[in-house]
Amino acid sequence: MGVFAAHDVAPGESVLVIDDSFTVDAAHPVPAGEEVHCDYLEAGRTVWMQKPERFINHCCRPNVFVETRGDLRHVVALRPIVAGEEITYDYCINGYGDTVWTCECGNPQCRRTMHSDFFHLPLDVQREYPPLLDEWFRREWAGDVRKLQEWLAGRHP
């Protein structure tokens, strides 16, 4: 399963708007077996991803990222995407936690072992990704983002 572009998409163009309407809490639990389709957001908020975004696969060299625009999260093209191409994002952008899994994205630059936390990405990837971090992630992890940017700029604390 995956999500594929119905038409050509230009860089910066919104591919789709994410449906964050199903907030997971004690009164609204995730259906059994669907835990892998949760997205963990600011201040511990968890949403159960809906279709089609729940079927967007990971790739170590993605063609989209997630950006909040106003009150909505958009899946945004990083580069030109041609009709029929699979839509992929790096699950570790805006990610935190201790989940580790084996990646089988097939990209020549595949990292093989994935750690869900952005700050566990290889430094060359962390150097590339700060512009892709969503504002909520920058706020939530401001101290760590600042330390990373200082380190990358050669200003070691």
C-alpha cells in the first residue's frame, strides 16, 4: 500500500491536508491493532491518522514533508513529483521517542536502521532537515534544536 500522486506536483505545493480530527485519549482510544497509525504531536497530543495519509510510506530520501499552515497540517512537496510517483516522507522528521525499526525503503541512501527520534538521525541528515521541522516541533524541542544548530554552525556549547 502507498499513496501516489494523481498529477504532477511542484515543489512547495500541498499534496494533501492531513485529517487530525481523531484525537486519541481515554474516551477515544485507537482501535485495536491500529497503534502503528498514530501520529504524535505537540504537548503529547496523539491523533489516529486517517486515509490517505496513514498509507504514506517512509523513505530515507523523501519527496514530501509535513508543514502546519494555519491550523492545518499539509503534506508538502520537497521537489517535483510526477503523476504516478509514490508520495513518501521521512518518519523521523518531527519525530521523538524510542521506537527502532528496520528500514526497507530501497533508496540507495537508506539508513537501514531507523530510530523514531529526530535527534538520533545521522548528523548529515540532521544538518539537512532543520528547515523541514514543523513549528510545533521547534517550540517543543527548542533547546535541543538550538544546541543542534549551534553545533552544526561550529559554535559548540
